[in-house]
Amino acid sequence: MPGATRGDGPPPRASTEPLPGRLQDAAATLRAAGLAGRADLHPVGLLAPDASLPSGYDAVWMSQFLCCFPREDVVRLLRLAASALDDGGRLFVLDISWERQENEVAAYCPIQTSLYFACLANGNSRMLRPDAMLACIRAAGLRVEEEVDDLGTGHTLFSCRRAADTSPLVEEEARP
């Protein structure tokens, strides 16, 4: 909503679907910031077999959590997020891409983060290689319109649409 930031359009609204236990914290933070009327909070356990999200969104943002799941769950979660999009909506996926670091030393930290999650946190996580993330995105019925590397400390942002949407397509192949 470009106009919303200039004050000549409706204020943007946001929705969040965190773990149910986090909703109280989110609600308190929104109230304290005077933004409670611009956010919809939806408790959902994303791994529940009957998980669903509200629909009709122009954008859905998934940040740094897909690497917490095996690939089959990543595909299912991407499909679930895509189901919340309105026609022409975009799904943004932000995650660490250790293979796209500027040098070998810069790749070390994300790789060790992956080790931490795999060995200590939940025993399941590992950073997906960019080509594996792209394969999951395609398997979920999405296509990548844009990839932006080097955000923050080694993150890549994938901007996706449903494969059936007719917007221009950019190259999806993984970089060497």
C-alpha cells in the first residue's frame, strides 16, 4: 500500500499467526504502541493437520523459521501460507542462505547456527541450501519473482507468487 505511508490512503493492517502462547505478548505490545486496531491476531499451530489461515491477504511474510522443519513440512507450510493470499498476492520468505555469503568465513556462522538447532534446540533443523528452498517453493505451487541476497547477516529474501498468477517471472534457477 504505497499511499498508506504518505497518509493519503487507509492505514495498513497486519495479521499475525504466531504460536498461540505468543499472542498475549503481541497484543500487549500492539496496545502499548497504539496499534491494536490495525492488527488481527490469529492463534494457530502451524503443524496441526487441520491448520488454516485467514485468506485475502496481499502479502504474507515468513521469516527465519522454515529451516526449523524437514522439507516435506516446509512445502506444506508454504502451501498453507499461499492459501492465505488474495489473487496476485505475494509470499515473502526470509531465511539464511549460507551458500550465498561473500566469502567462506562469512558462511561459518550460519552453518554453526544450523548445527546448534540440529543438535541442541529441536534435533530437526538445518539451513536449507538456496536450491533446496527454491525446490520447496516450486513444489508448493509457487514461483520466485525476485531473490535479494545479503540482507542483514547472510539472509536471502525470496519474493513469490502462486505459479498460476500471470505476473512476469524472473529466473528461478539456483545460482552457482
